[in-house]
Amino acid sequence: MTAGAGVEVRGVTKRFGVDGRQVTVLDDIDLTIGMGEFVSVIGPSGCGKSTLLKVVAGLLDAEEGTVTIDGESVTAASRDKKIGLVPQSPALLPWKTVLENVELPLRINRKPGGSRQAGDAERLLSTFGLGHAVKKYPGQLSGGMQQRAAIARAFVFDPAIMLMDEPFSALDEMNRDLQRMALLDFWQSNRKAVMFVTHSVPEAIMLSDRIVVMAAHPGRIAEIIDVDLPRPRGEDAWATDEYRDLERTVRETLRAQMEKAHV
């Protein structure tokens, strides 16, 4: 076990049954995400990015290998509320207010001995720029605001790690920029271990400490690229030579894997 590891994946292999045969979706994955580290996972469609995240979250079982969260099994980490999960869609209950949606995990599954109070949910919403919307219903919010509420809900137990599966994929580019910067600002003041699945190269570079580029058929780690842009980061990072160099490197690496996936 690696000291200070938020997430430790060792030798994970995952197979699915397809048309009567077993297809290897993930092949011998090794990955460590340190406490306070933001790691993005990017790769061709079908390379197993979301499958890997679901294995780490405990939503899928691997045929081989192990996953530990903050030194515990995934089952124990889930029990201890150490995992925050943000899916692609907000999945807010339409008949409950925004505040009630964010409070819901506290009300139905309180962590034993935990100190979180309902008031924390309101403070979290204010942090994400939704203090004015606590009494509104999801249908009264834009898609970007709904996703921010979903992210606030995932943080409400103060988890050790955050697992985020393309949370901004349904947004237009302008809203996506706004939401990723809001997430970046919040994360930079509340460092968590984050595993962030995305198709967006700019998003991966702006948010991450490292970018995991995956290969497909079967899914495996092709390369891990360090993002050495200084923190804290703001929108001015887009204009730097360092950012442009990183973007070129990531795109070339990703393009090579996409070409291999279609050979």
C-alpha cells in the first residue's frame, strides 16, 4: 500500500459477457491517486474510462485485482462515506428543492459519529454560487446549475475522494468553462483526491495534476502525463506557452491511441 494514497488500483482486470463470449474491457490496470491530487482519465471511446471509475466506486466488481480507498476496501470506504460520486447527469429529485436534494444523503444515511449538519449543505451551495437557489426546484435551474448542485451533494459528507464521470459533458462550451472553473476554485481550497473522467483535453489540463491517457481494446493505461502548470490556476493559464505545449502533447498522445483503436 502506498503511503498517502487516496485511491490505489492494483492489477485490475474487468470482463463483460458479449454475444456469449468474455470481452476484456480493462486489462491489468495499476493507478495511484494521492491524497489531495486531481487526476483526469482520458482516452478513445470504449477504452473503459467510466468502467474503471465504476470499479473504483464499487459499482462494478473486477474479475482480478484490488482497489483500496484511503487504505480501506471499497466496501469499507463506502460504509464510512469516504467516496463522493458525481455521475454524468445530476440525478436530482424534481419534487425536492435544491437544498433538500443536497441534504438528502445526510438525512437518509448519516455517517456514524459524523459531524455534518444540514446547515453545511446550505454553505456548500453558497460556495458553488447557488445560495440564491436553495428553495428552487431542479426544473427551475439551468443544466449547469443543476450539475453544480449535484457536485455540492457529493461533497456534503466531506469524502476522502471524489469520483467524477464526465460531469460537464451535457453542457454547452460556455457553461462548461464556467462550471469547470467553479469546480477548480472549490477544489483548490478543499483539496480532495479526485478521479475525473473526461473527453475534453482542455478540461483535463486545466484541472489536473496528472492526466492518464488510456488505450482501448482492451482498456489499459498507455501513458501518464504530468501537468506542471503552477497552482492556484485561473483563466490566465489558457494563454501560457506551458499550457499550449501540454495541450499539444496530450492531443498527440490521445490521437495515437485513437488511431490504434481503429486499426
